[in-house]
Amino acid sequence: MALARRIEKLNIFLKDEVAKILHREIEFPEGILVTVTRIAVARDLHYATVFFSMLGGEDESVKDVLALLEKNVYH
């Protein structure tokens, strides 16, 4: 039970921090808003999956945003 609460707190903390990093460090194309919607930390706390949404742009801009995120994934 305590582990589940710890993971939930970590999910919230990481969501806020990743959102700040995306906003501060990455220049997205004009008219596109990228938002971190959820983070799922593994039970062993060794990795996390980041879910995001994108508002605005065309179909091609989705590929551009994904490429930009993949390029900066370890940044």
C-alpha cells in the first residue's frame, strides 16, 4: 500500500518536472502546444513511460514533434 502511494507521488512529481523541461528546453513549431498528460512509473522505479498530447498543427507536424521529442529524449 505504501509503495502504491509512493509511486503515485512520484508520477505527479515527474509529470510536473517533465512538463517544465519540455516548456523550457524544446522549441516546438509555431502554433503547437505539447502537454504531458500522464506518467507511469514502473513498480521497480527503474523506468517511466511519459504520455503526452499535442494540440494544433497538421498531420505532418505530428511527425515533426515526435522526431523532436525522440531527438531530445535523453536530454
